[in-house]
Amino acid sequence: MSKKYTTKEAVELLATWGVNFTKGTLDVWRCRKEGPKYIKLRNRIFYTEESLLQFSGGLEIKTTDSEV
């Protein structure tokens, strides 16, 4: 089972990977159903390292001049 990170810990872990967001940003994204996947246990929020890694990798954008 992977470690679960609180929002504060998730922000700190993302920062070590060069992805800098505030706790408030993650809070807003959760309300908008954006950002990394999270787990809600009762009234507490947790992130897994896998979901943070996937999110920090960004989204691949295909442009018209991208190779097929």
C-alpha cells in the first residue's frame, strides 16, 4: 500500500520535484474537480505518490506539427 500524503505534504513533495503550487491552489482545484486525484476519508483529504507523479508529469499536447 502506498503512502498517503496530506495536502500540505503533497505540496512539499511536489515542490521537491520542481512543481510549485500552494495548499490553497490544491484546495481550489478539488472544488473544481481539477488537479491530482485524491482520496477522501471522512473529512480528511489525502494524495498518493502515484497520483502526484502522474499529475506532475503534465498533459501531453498534440499540435498539428507533432509527429504521428
